[in-house]
Amino acid sequence: MTLDDISMVIVNYRTPDLLEKAADSFRLFYPNVDLVIVDNGSNDRSLQVIESLVESNPEVTKSILLDRNFFHGPAMDLAMSRLKREIAFFLDTDTETESGGFLELMLRELESDKRVYGVGRVDRVNRRGFADPGGTEVILITAYMMLRRKMYFDLPPFKHHGMPTLENFSAASAKGYLLNQFEIDRYIKHFGRGTASRFGYSLGLRGKLNLVLNKFGL
């Protein structure tokens, strides 16, 4: 596999300043990698930023403009269904790429074993998706992860959840698929909660209940 097999995906919701920095810093090191920007019905300056990014490199930059906010997990799932290339690399808007070479190394890790489904920063969470060093669920941090699309479609889709990949990665582990560690933090700075700090998670009563149950260890 080569860089031509990768599509990089950024999901945006009303954070044009973050989107611009994330995309521009990535493009400094990977000007010719396929980039797909999914906008969750922002209806703000994001649309102008996206238009500018597409026009600056139209052959390898595309956009999917949604008419409302489907939220992060469903937007990632939609991207997976629309991509044409074998490998998806997800990058959050609250990131800044500081050096290149990581995509090539991640591809090498992906090819190390046919069971490898994803590569990135591995973490552990509990069954409700909350960070827990002793948690039973192995996940990749969604801010910067690489996945095989073919294997994705054997699994539950990403969902609207505080941890949108939880069911997907849990099912992947059950199938014997592997999530391999890669020190992506050496290449990309993740600031964290870029969108959530401004707009929250919009999980409603279900999210509040999940939080309460987690506090009680249920």
C-alpha cells in the first residue's frame, strides 16, 4: 500500500478556525494525499474555509456538506461509506500536524499483519466508554487514527456517543482484529475537546444517564 491508497477525513462542526489550522498544517507535509472534509451543517464561516481548501487543491480535496448536524460518529460512518480508497485516516479539527512521515510508518504497521484493523494511539476505556487504565475495552483515539475500510464494514458503525467508536472497536476485538499502537503524538499535536468545549456532546438524557451510571461503576 502507498499514500495513494489513503483518504484523510476531517469532520467539522462550526470550528472554522480549527479546521483551517488542522487542514493547512497537514497539507504542509502531505500536499497530494486525498482529503475529504465532512461538514455537519455548520452554516457559518466553515463553508468559506472549506471552499478555499477545495479550490486550492481540487484534484485531491473534496467536501461532503451535510444539511444538519449528524454529529461526529455518524459523520465518520458516512465518510467511510463515501470514500473510494482502501485506507481511511481520521484527523480531528483540534489538531496541528508538526512533522511528516507518519502516514508511511502507519501503513507499514497496518501491513505487518493481515489482522490489523487500525493503527494509532491505543487507549483503554470501560464498557461505557470512559477512560480507564484497567478498562476492558481497547480503542484508538479518534483524533488521529488509520483504519482499513473493508474491515470496518464487518463491524457495527460509528455512532453518536461520547465514544463513537466503542461498539465498533469492541466488536473488532471479538473478531480477533488488532488495533496497533503508534506514537502519533510525536507528529501531531492534539489539543483536545476543540468542538465539545464550544458546543458540548449533545447526548441528551442518555448521555447524562451514562455519566451517572459510570460514576457508580455500573
